[in-house]
Amino acid sequence: MAGHSKWANIQHRKGRQDAKRGKIWTKIIREITVAARAGGPDPESNPALRLAMDKANASNMPKDNINRAIQRGAGAVDGEDYEFVRYEGYGVAGAAVIVDCMTDNRQRTVSEVRHALTKNGGNLGTDGSVTFMFDHVSQFLFGPDVDEEQIMEVGLEAGANDIDTDEDGLTEVLGAPSDFAQLRDAFEAAGLQPEVAEIIMRPQNEIELSDADGAVMQKIIDTLEDLDDVQKVYTNAVFDEE
């Protein structure tokens, strides 16, 4: 990345997320609620719910908050009726953007997403306009202090499709979304703790932006991530995260 290694960017992003912990809890609660509604309240038979609960635990969310979100999704407690919706578009310099949302009002959400893009020089696209540039994958990222050979051995045995270590010692393991749970459980059983464990939209190719364009792109992403309805923002742009 321009001026930053991927490892440095991960640490920087985690620090920024810690500063937004209250907002992140709100987003995770919505994710838990929607997952419980779609697949039931048992995380053992609902991988999406298990992943959302893992995120909640990683962010130190109280168990009571998690349980209330599950009950709300399962219909035991009244609450807002959220649904998943995805928007696609472009930031600056042709960089693609995917914005995943949980909303109880599509009209409000699309208006806010469109405004966040257009006021910073981007634009909202049509369905399918950029998703073909991304792959839907399970992703695990391990820091340079974790044994690369052990990661490779455990990952391949558990069904990983690709394992790669960069010049900073950051090891990335990729697999099918359906294999997320077995990969996560295999790493956990081997005592291997990833810095990142998610099911994501991963860009097939990256666009490196200039410092000026990168600053604008960072502003677009920050503005989108600060929207209450936005759960996750993906881009194929790489830039400084200062």
C-alpha cells in the first residue's frame, strides 16, 4: 500500500475501530439480529450468527447485549425489522466501492449512501456494476509472529484454497465462504489466533491511489462507515490510512 504495509494498515484500522466502539456495537447488534432471524438462534447450526457473535465477543460486547439481539431476531423480543441491502458504486480515480447495509428504511439508506459518495466526487452505480471485480471469500490474516508453516499445514488440511505470506510476514488464508466455520475451528484448535477472520468481498485487483486521491477516498470510506445503516465498506483502492 502507498506508504504503508498491509500489516501496518490492519493495526491502524483496528485502532480506529476501537475509537468507534459504541457505533461498532450498534452495527454488530443489527448483524446478530438479522442472522438470528434468517437462520435461527442456535450459532452451532447458523454460521452467520456464529460469525456475528465472534465479532461481538472480539469487541468486548456484554453477553446480555448479544443475547437480547438474538432474542429480537428470533422474534422473542419486539424490535425494528432490519434487512440486508448492498449498494455498489465508485469513489475517486475509478476505485470501486461496495457498501453492505442493514436497514429498516431502504429509501433513507440509499439516500445517505448516495450523498456520502457524490459529495466527495464518487457516484452510486447499478446492481452488479462492480461486484464482478470482487470475490466472495473467507479470509484469515495472521501477524508476522505466527508460524507460517503451521498456518499452511492447518489451513490446507481444513480446506483453504490459497495461502500467501507477504514481505512483512503477514499471512493470508483464503477459502470458500461455506468453509469459514471449519477453517476458524481448525485454527482455534491448533492455537492459531488470526488478527482478522471474516467473510468478505475481496478485490481481484487493486488500484493504488495518489496521496491526494487517497485522502479523498479515505474520506469517502470514513463517511460511509459512520452511517448508522452501513455495516461494511469494501474497495479495490489501496492508499495511506493516516
